[in-house]
Amino acid sequence: MKTQVAIIGAGPSGLLLGQLLHLQGIETVILERKTPEYVLSRIRAGVLEQGLVDLLREAKVADRMDREGLVHEGTAFSFNNQLRRINFKKYADGQTVMVYGQTEVTQDLMEARKATGGITIYEAEDVKLHDFYTDKPRVTFVKDGETVELECDYIAGCDGFHGVSRQSVPADQIQTFERVYPFGWLGILSRTPPVDEELIYASHERGFALCSQRNANLSRYYVQVSLDDKIEDWSDERFWDELKARLPEDVAARLVTGPSIEKSIAPLRSFVTEPMTYGRLFLVGDAAHIVPPTGAKGLNLAASDVSTLYRILTKVFKEGRADLTAKYSEIALRRIWKAERFSWWMTSMLHKFSDDAFGKRMQLAELEYYTTSEAGLRNIAENYVGLPYEPIE
């Protein structure tokens, strides 16, 4: 079995890379260890940067997003029982974000790949990467009890933090940077109208809270909890009471509650792998980096990796520019570290780390400055809507 690019992982980054390369006439095979149903069952982010929105349109998979997605022109920070709005259009040169669930993005990409006849092999077991430091890399996997070998020119590891791609790199060739945060996010999904038209990020003495949404009748809410907390300790009633306590009184008064249809606790970490290129293996998205969700950068960073890699591989196959592959890591990491900084800063400013009175005053001073200063408002807005993608030359 042969292809030009073997893509490990059929999440949104792997599918998007496959779609973009297909439009350039470049062959791909995608390997995924889970079923399509499992991939679509994962509840993930739903705030798309301007760059990702544009990239989905370039990939010709944006029709449903443009019909059903919600354009947000701002967001709000809550502290001291008040709301402060950041106007994206004003402070980010007219750019906005789109609220459209990652599950919906994945479904649109799956349907596009099926329509083009692209090969995606689900339930591929025991995937192994071989010879990626040579000019003849290959991937082996087991499907229906038989071992299959896939020959390729390049391998794109889009298989997430726990995937085989990064784990295949020799330990002495890779460097990692990590910050693990001392709390998690308890999140619920409910079939209720959002409490506000835009997202609300709340800093409170009881801890952080976030009011998010998927559509006009599907809300996503989070509260900061201890890493020792268990799902079974949090009834729906307890969650709603805690969320209301962390919001301004007028916001809490209009919150519509209801049964949760999904509930989970997610730990927070910042993580970066350097480099992201190993011979003819490229790490993409969560395989190379993780951000705390506070800045809504996870899926968006994966998309910028995809954009960079797809444009490089297009020039490799169409123009013979094999020299560009060495630039992927450098280009991607420049944007990644800036997004890591923004996510770390948002997390540091909005969450409760301790009962230290001085630290809390510093957080409030930062919130006051950044939500009243023109420079501060522009800083938040331009980072939130997404820094520009770097061109490939």
C-alpha cells in the first residue's frame, strides 16, 4: 500500500490536512485507532479563530459553518460583580471569532473526505512508524487481524497528546516543556439557552467560571475545581448553585438551568515539544503542544500547524521545494509559543491559585488595566481572534 502523505489520526487536524492536500492533488491515507462514532462523541472546543474560519473556507468545508455558526464580535470578563466587554471588531481590526463546535467541524470534514473518496482506515490497531529519518518512511498497522504496510513520502502525526507519533521519536531527539496547573475545569453541557450572547470569563474569590455555548439552545459551562474533586460529588443542582455564585448578580439572575447531558472534569496543562520535525515525520496539533483551554487556543493552534504544513508540502510536491520541510518546526513554534503565553496569562489572571491576598490584588489590577486601557484591550482582542498565519516563501 502506498501514498504520498500518511496521516496518523482522524480528528479535525488530520482530516483538515487531508482535505487541503486533496484539493492540491496530493494523495493521503488517514489511520485512526478509534471508530468514527467515538471520534464524533468527543466534546471539545467551539470557538474558532478568524484564521481557522478562513482555512475551513479554503478547504471548501465551510458551508454549514457559515449557515449555523455564531459570529462573536467580542467577549466579556467578569470581576468585582461587573462585566467588562472586549470589542474584537474595534480592537482587532475588524476580525471576529466563530462559535461552531469541534464535533461539527469534524463531521463536516468526515463528510467531505467521504465525498472525495479519500481513504480513512478506522480501527487501525498497533500503528507503528518506521524509517522516518530516511527518504522511505513507512507505517505498519493491524486491520482485521492482518498486518498492513503503508509506504509514503512523509508522515503527519495528528494523533493527539497520547498518540503513537510523538512516542515514536527517540527520547534523546526530543525536548519538552510543561506546566501542570493545580486545578481542573468541571464542565457541563445542557440544552438551555446561553446566559449571554457572547462568552463570559469570570474571576471570583471562589474560583474561575466560564459561560460558553455551542448554539442558541446548547450551552457549555465550566467552574474551576480541585483536582481531587470527583464527578459524582457534583450534582447538577450543586453545579448551577456554584456557577451562579461566581457570576455577577444580574447575570446569575437570568441563567437558565436544566439537566446536564454531559459532565466531565479536565485537568489543565501547558505543554510544548521541540522540535516538531523528525526527518520526514511532522508533529501536528496536540501531538506537539497542549494549552489550557482558557484562551480557546487548542483546536486553533492545531489549525495553524495544518496550514503551515499543508502549504509546505504543496510546494514540496508541486515545486520540488524539499528544503522547506526543515522550516516547519521553526515557523509553527513561533506562533505556538505566543499562543502558549496568551493561554498561560489568561489562566494566571483569571483562576484562584491560593488565598494569598497580594496575589489576588495583582489579578484584579491586571483585569482593571487590561479592560480599561486601549493597549490592554487591543492586546486581548488581537490574541483572542488569533495572530496571523506566517506565509511560506
